[in-house]
Amino acid sequence: MALPRELRNPAFWLPLGLYLLYYANSHFLHWPVPPLIASYFSDLLAMPVILTLALAVQRRWVQRTPAFTLPDSWLLGPCFTCRSGLSWSCPGCRAAFSATRSMWRPMPSARCFSGSC
């Protein structure tokens, strides 16, 4: 049984391989990694992997058309919603989610989730 066409794409295997190396480093090897990479690397690598799997599922089981492509709104919508939702609804939360936040306070305060920012 051959792999689906989507899963043979290097845009799927390269991020997956890099993520597995990052995972092995963070759980077993413990080599020092710059904080910016440690904060965002796994999230950045997850996008192509998740989108490729979503495309394969849509083509095989939902749409049942091999030429189906993910609409732009599916790709850009969640990014815009998350970014604009945080900055418009709760401007005080941006500081809590920034890359330079204190390591002793990894979670934002409860005020941000209650809407009183």
C-alpha cells in the first residue's frame, strides 16, 4: 500500500522530522536551545503537518475528490481570528503571552480570561 500523495510531499516530512528532533532534544537530549526557538519552534512546525493531514482527510473521506485544495479562509482565518481576538478583546493579555514573559509566570493571569483586562 503506497502512501497518499499528500504524505509523500517533502513539505510534510521535513517539518515532521525537525519536530521529532526537537521533541527528542526537549525530552531526552537536553541540548541548550535559544528561548525564541524553544517558544515557537514546535508551533511553527506543526502547521504544515496538521494542514497536510487535514488535506489528506478532506480529499479521501469528506470531499472525495483528489483535486480538492484547502480554501484560503481555512488557512488565514484561524491566524487572523486568534491574533485580532487577543489584541481587540483583551489588550492586557498580549504582555502575558509575549516571548519575553517571566519564566516564573508561564500562564496569563485569571483577569485576562474573565474579560476584566
